[in-house]
Amino acid sequence: MKVLYVASECAPFIKTGGLADVIGAVPKALKPLGVDLKILLPAYPALSDILASGRSVCTCDDLFGGPAEVVEAKTEGLSLLLLDATHLYDRPGSIYLDETGHDWHDNHLRFGALCRVAADIANDGAGAWTPDIVHAHDWQAGLTPLMIELDDLPNPPATIITVHNVAFQGLFPWQEKDTFGIPDEHFTHEGAEYWGKLGFLKAGLSYADAITTVSPTYARELLTPEFGMGLEGVFQNRHDDLHGIINGIDLDTWNPKTDPHLAKNYTSRSLDRKAINRAALAERFGLDDSDGPLFCVVSRLTEQKGLDVLFEALPTLVEQGGQIAILGSGNSDLEEAFRQAQERYAGQVGTIIGYDEPLSHLMQGGSDAILVPSRFEPCGLTQLYGLRYGTLPVVAKTGGLADTVSDVSEETIRKKTATGFTCEPGNVEGLRDAISRACKAYGDRDLWRQLQKNAMRQMVGWEKSAKAYLALYHHLVSA
Ligand code: ADP
């Protein structure tokens, strides 16, 4: 089975969020199942060393304004096809935003080009390699299934699109259709049109043979106006082709036993060592010594993540004897609010604004609990890292958070299935209550230790979900 992934990020090479973690991890889990998977990725400057180590497999004289080349390189157990097009990707800063914080003016070209080349690979192959399945991820790869359809190949590959977050849809003026050779007949509700615009994600949802998203609960939520972000009708129409497959995590990268970013490695049998990581974390964040629980946040600071709700609940957290370390960046009002909280609650609240991969590991190793109070959350990965590190998740019951965290109750304690604390999304009172329950449970050392062991026993790797993807690939190929 040969599968081409089409994506805009891939850990550990280039990452802005969970998408990268998933793209970097699933191929390793599919490999032992006999899947030969290559990842088509823009050759951003961060990938220049890998690019230099690769070999050219195809070239193009003019890809939307300049020459391009696809270079194959193998690294870190992954097989990459890097789309080298300097006029599109060779620029400093964020992969999505310019220096003023706005989307790059030519993002439709940058990611439309990625889709165009994916369709070319489906047609002509990369070297002698031609995929059976083309699997597009998020809006950046969304035009791929339509381009493959327009190419009208005698033996087209099956196509899949995975929705990692429906909030990002890639909307552009409809006139851009000419750039991509999309005929007007596709300007329909059933096609690539979204309220008068060209929708990259919409096109993917309309033309892919199958749609997946990253948790069963989010798959159900996408059918509703509350979560579907205007695309609920499309999801309803394609209900039979929509599959919710829960994300896993890379168990090698996220392993408290071997994680090089921890001050002290530990397992579920040596949880006392977590205290050494906690001390290191407290020092980084300027937190006082304390007997209360240390919560953490590792997140984009946005409304989606419910961090305005958390901000309102901070006084409760501190009053209950808790401390909190916050690592994130995003919305400038939220950044400022958490900076001020650090001053108001000096020694109890610590804030670091920025993106810091090694620190994100120490946060998991050194904290007692991780807060993920999202309004919606397709899957969420930080609560899975929390489970793996015995750092109990305190989460809103939505999307993948609802699927992966089991609330502490008398019954779940008895059954040894309790792994965290849940509350309703977007509700300050609910979050205060969950935080209070966590603080109280932390006071009972035996209970807390049991909860940590329950959490660390959870199967959070890719094994099961990789099999679900493989079953879907087989189903599509045989159809
Ligand atoms: P999303 O993709 O919506 O941002 P996820 O929970 O799926 O949320 O994935 C977020 C990923 O990004 C996790 O690997 C998390 O550790 C990482 N992350 C988020 N913010 C930061 C940050 N400020 N520094 C380091 N890593 C971060």
C-alpha cells in the first residue's frame, strides 16, 4: 500500500501545532503494517539541511510564478518529498504569517502549489513511485482531491482529507479559480464554493473519497451548527464517508523514561522523581516552594482554547493553594492578561510568552496537572502527553478531550479508570469546580498516586488508530 501524505507541517522539522505532531508520528506507526508512506511538504528554510541531503525526483519550469523541484529525502525514520520553490517558501518568519502577523498575501498560491504538485505525483509519480492513496491534511492540502478529479486520470488514486480543525478553512476570492484551472461548474454548494468564495477545505470535503477527523466526538460535533463552522451541511451530506479516528502520540518522543528535556527521568514506578522536574520548572517560572498542586498550560493563547475562561478562574486556583505555569503565545490581550496575572500573583502564577519545544516537555514532566479548558477541541494532544507523564488533565468535555479523559468519580476511582477532571466547555463555574476537585484530590496523596498510575496506563500511542487508517485505505482501494 503506497500512501502520499500532503501537509503543511511535520514534527520534528517544522511545527506550529498538533498537526505537525500527527504528520510526524502516524507514518512510523503505519510502516510496520506494510504502508509505504511519503510526506509531501513545502521546503521551508527550516528544512534546508534535509533538502541538501536529498535527490531530485521531479521538476517543474513554472509553478505559479517560478521554477520548482521535488526532492526526496529520508530522515528520522520518515520519507519526505520536499517541494522546493523559493518564490513560494523561501522567506523568514512564520510559515503562515508575514512579519505584520497577517496571512502571507499569496497563501493561496503557496498551498495551492502544494496541492497541484500532489496531483502531479498522483499522475506521474515521484521517481518511479506512484501512490494508491493520496491523503490530504487540513485546508492547506484541501484542493488536492479536486485537482486529481480535474486531471481525469485513467487510474486515479483514492483520496482522503483529514480535518484537524474546521476553524481554519482557507477561503480566497472565487476569481482565484482561474489560477488553478477550476471550471465555473464547481462553483456550487456541492463543489468548491463557500459563501461566494473558493474554499480549500470545502473543496477537499466535497471531492475526497473519504473524510476523517481526529476524534469520534468531534466527528459527531462537526454535524452540528455549533461546531461545524458553516460546513455542518457538507458533513451531514457526507455522513457515510465521515470517520472519527482518535489521534495518538509518538511514544518515543514523549516518554518520561527517556525524555532528554526532563531534569530527571521517571516511570510510573518512580513518580517521586517528578518532584525534581517540578523544582526545575518552578525555577524557570519563578514560582515559590509550595505543597499545593502545580498546574500548567502549553497552548496557543486563543479563544478556542478557553484561556479567557481560565483567566477568570485563576483566583480560585490560587485560593485553593494551587500554582500555575503558562507557556503559550497568540492573542495579544490574553498574553497581556497572563503577564499581569504573574505580577498580581507573584510566586504562584508564572507566564512565559513564546514557543519553546524543550520547555513544553519539562512542563509535562514537572507539573501535577495540565489544563485544557477548550471551547472546542478536535482532539488535543497536550492532555495525551499529560496522561503519559502522570500529569492529570483538567479538561473541558468536548471533542477529543471528552474521548480521552475519564472524570474522577467514586465509580471511576473504584474501577481504576479515573484519569482527570472534566467540566463543561466555556463555563467559568464548571472550570472552577474542576480545579477545586483537582486541588482536593491532590491533598490525598494515595488517591493522586493511583490517578497518576491510571493515567500512565492509558494506551495513547498510534497502534489502534494506525490500524483504523489502514482499514480505511484498504476499503477505499478495493472500492
Ligand atoms: P493545536 O494543534 O490546536 O494547537 P494540540 O493540542 O493538538 O493543539 O497540539 C498543540 C501542540 O503544540 C502540542 O504538541 C503542544 O505541546 C505544542 N505547543 C503549543 N503551544 C506551545 C508552546 N508555546 N511551546 C511549545 N509547544 C507548544
